[in-house]
Amino acid sequence: IARGSRSYCSTVKIIVSSMYCCRWNHLGDINGSLIFTGINKGKATMHWMSKARWDFIISIGDDWTDEDIYEVLPEWAYSIKVGFGPTKARFNLPSYREVRKLLKDMIEIKS
């Protein structure tokens, strides 16, 4: 199959789709992130949480892949979705500007 041909591109799509969770746009390009099937941010979070006893956990995200994190966090952890819409996060902030303000305020309180 010649590289760049339609059948080559279709073959690559099938291989990539079976290895990763991805979305294709109308031009045939990958739209979004490539994510290994069976591995997600929630599993990675569980791995890191098991490595130590954490006094404070905060997770801030704006993507659907962050929902896997919110799902596995302990109840006492802070989970914040940036933007609105359905979420498993405990809190919402409307934009990155509010996230920056929150982090700045947290640093000032700590000092």
C-alpha cells in the first residue's frame, strides 16, 4: 500500500483506533488526544495515590479525560472542573482566570 494513499490512511486509522481511544475529524485527522486503551488518568491517579499518604489533593481539569481522575479521588480531595457541563468534580470554575486566582490565593494563605 503506497504511503499517503487512501487505503494506507484507512489501514493506519484501523491500527491506531484499535490501540488508542481517539476521534477522527471529517478530514481524517485525529481530533483530540491519543490515549492508550485500558489506561486512563484515573488509573494513573490511583497509582500515584498508592505511593504515599497524601494530606492534600487537588485536581483541576477542563477535559473529558479528567473525569476519570474525579471518579477515583477520595471524598476529601478537591476536584475542580474548569468550565460547565456534566462532571464528577465537586466544584466548577468558569475559566482558567479563576483557576489562576484560586492558586494565587492558596499560595498567599500558605505564606
